[in-house]
Amino acid sequence: MEGRNGLFYNLLTKKKTSAHFPPDKQAALEKELARISNVELENLRAEVRGHEALLAGLFKADSLKEEGYREAHRKLLMHMHETLQTIRKFKKEIFAFVEKYG
């Protein structure tokens, strides 16, 4: 795991504190971290790559019209915002969990 995800994972699995964590809650948080990392962020990366391809097509004046690109851009922006909200919520859960049981 990389970046912030690595930080969250390290907080959850730190040997000094993880012995005090309720195993079911810790497992649920680790599962959510894996879902965010492996599903949410990968879907977002794929969407960004598709968005870049649309933009490249727009510059090449391929069959894509600017309106189509703008719609794709709005959808990407919404997805990015939703993913950010998911990560923020998860971050609060992790820190509350570690503070309570750590």
C-alpha cells in the first residue's frame, strides 16, 4: 500500500496498539481500506485515463464534440468528489478508532 493508504494500514496494524483493537472492527476497517484502494481508486484511475483519451481526441478533432467531453468531464469531477468524500469519512473512522482503542 502506498501513500496515505499505507499510513492508514500502518495505524491499523501497529503491534503496540493493534492488540487492543476489537478484531471485528479492525477487520472491517481493513476490508474498507482494501475496497477503497483496489476498487474506488482503480476505477477513478481508469476513468482519468479515459478522460485523457477523450481530451486527446478533442485536440485531434476526432469525432468527439466538445459537448461530449464536457459531460465526461463533469462525470469525472463528480466521481472524484465522491471518492474524496469516501476517503475523508474513512480517515475520520480510522483516527477515531485508533484514538479510542490505541
